[in-house]
Amino acid sequence: MLPNMLGLGNRHSNGAAYRLRTGCSSLPVVCYTIAVKSMGTRADGARLERMKASPLWAGDRFQNVHPVLPNLRDPTVPMPSLKDFMCGGERRVPRGPLPSMSPLDAWAKKPQSGLRVTWLGHSTMLIEIDGVRILTDPVWGPRASPSALVGPKRFQPVPISLREMPPVDVVVVSHDHYDHLDYPTIRALAKTSVPFVTSLGVGAHLEYWGVQTERITELDWWESFTLPNTGVVLTAAPSQHFSGRGLKSRNSTLWSSLAIRSPRHSVFFSGDTGLTTEYRSIRERLGPFDVVMLEVGAFYPAWGDIHLGPDNALKAHAMLGGVFMPVHWGTFALAMHAWDQPAERLLELAPHTGAQLLMPLLGQPTEPAHAEIIKPWWREVENALVKPTPETDGEITLPTSVPWPLD
């Protein structure tokens, strides 16, 4: 993340050290090394030509085509400074580890309904749909950053190690931001034979990190891929967001939501997005859905057009239908709100909208058809006696302005 703010590009051959100072007097000075390869690479050749043929391509980059709805972004709210982001806000991380469970025993048994979902943190989900396992936006790394030392740090571990994961049939990557496309995780998955389905241009990163070309399928909006011998169809759909792993690569790859349909079930996964009336078209063309997974964290009024937050997620759900499972929270502090604000706000608002929420424990395999009454399990951590000391790996002097948001 930090290299994005400092204007580093993508084409470097060696790691580079940078000294920064946050202005937080409690932090020591440290140099850190950016793993430049983790920033990925740009598309070229036939891949780039296909991207340029997309109706979403505008000269030299992709663009959102749906008009921003009124009042999504509050122009009176300034962007937070990097000092605010690193030192400000209250309760942006929990007092201790969140409750979680190992899903291994449950995964060993087939879901009775044929559809089961397991939240592994942030936007990483294992979706089991009629015998097919689909892993979304897999992130097992410690930071949403190209650096191992600086950048948004995971405050909640994944409830199962990547090595313990059962074989999956396909990996889905919605877009190339660091909290959705994780270099160490992809490097590990590259050593397997699992295929990838992703948005236009993201395949360049995957190939650069060792995934064979024949294992990668890149989709434009409304394009579909049928997983061989399964009857499961994955379709890329619109989202209102952006992309990039460095300042010079902003919007150089596409961002998408995803619909997954089998002969018996249908799932919607939002990726990252702001509110758009395109959700009506998605439901008409790809629905109805048994469960919709919508992002609810990392919202801030100054960038309210490209993240939903809980309020707008409920409005999106009203257009999409289905059981509502919130994702993109409880793992990284990517905005200024309290870590549990998305969950608490949903509990407050959902009874007034009629939305059926599905909020299982981290690592708890759950069948949407058998959804239970929500127990606010995340509140348990607030009973911890000791508030953690913020872990800081370096004191950094900040630039006066930085591009927001981070994801």
C-alpha cells in the first residue's frame, strides 16, 4: 500500500529500501524493503489488445461507466491524512483475536442443501456449490501491502492455514488490490494445478508470479466461464470501483463482481464496489440468488462512491435479493471506522429492511438454506482485559497528500 502513496511504479528489478516518518512520536525509525515483485506487472501483447477491445476501456485504462449516484460521496469530508490513517481513529482493531473455528471437520461432510459458504476473513470465502469448491480473493498474507514490514496489517488470522485447505476446483480474483490479490498466497497456489478466473488484465500479475497461462481465464463484464464437467458457470458482472497496485498502474486492470450458478443454486460475490443501480440488471440477468456476499467494511464518506459500507450494502441487497452475508470486514483496518462498526450497523438496520442476515463465526461452514438467528459473536472480544499495544514496524514521515482509498 505505501508504495502506491509514494508514487512507485511497477517495473523494477530489485527490492528498494525507503525511510519514512509518520509523525507518531511513539514509533521508532526503521528502514524497510519493498518486495517489488509483489507489485505485479502490466499487461502487454495479446492480453493488452483484448483489454483495449473492452467497452470499459477508455484510452489507456478502464473506467466505471455507470454514473455515480447522488450523495454517495460527501464533498465536505476531507480525505484522511496518512498520519490520521496510521495513528487516528478509535477502536480500529479489536482488543484481541476474534472467535473462530476450524472448518475441517464440517468440510469433510457434504452440505445437505448442496450449497455451503465459509468465511475465512475479509473477502476470502470457500463456496461449496453442488460438489464444486470455489475460493474467492484468497489472502493469507500478513499485510495488505507490497512490504512485509509496513502497510495495513492483518489483525485477525485466517482460521485455517493455506496448507490445510482441501483441494479447490477454481480460484476467483475480483480485482488486483492488495487485500484481494495477495502475492505470497498466489505464489503458493501457483505450485498447484488449480485454475483461476479473474477480471481482464489481472492475469498478467498471476503469470508474473508463476501461474501458467493455460490455467488463467480473464473475463470482461457479462462474460462467462463454465467449469469443465461441473455445470457451474462463473460470470463477471459490474462493480463500481477501481484497480491498481502502484500509482502508475491505476485502473490498468478491470474490477468485477461475480455470479456463480449451478443447475440448483446461485451465488453473488460483490468484490469491492460502491452502490450502483446495475445490481438490478445483475439480478435480472443472473439471479435470483440464494446468497449474496456484499462488502461492508472500509467505508469512508469521502470515498463513499466506491465502497458500500453497511447502509448502502442493504440498499444493494434490496436490488439483488437472497440471504445477505457481509464480507470485507473483521481482518484489516482500511478506513477510520471502528473494527466492528459494519457488523453493529447491520444489526441495527436490517430489521427495518427485511434483510435476512447470515453472519457466521469465522471458519464456520454455513448453509444459507439453514441460516440461524444471528448471535453477535464478535462482541466477545470486547470483554478482553488488555487492550493491545499497536504494533508498529517503523516510524514514518508522511507525504502531505496521498491517493485514497487504499483498496
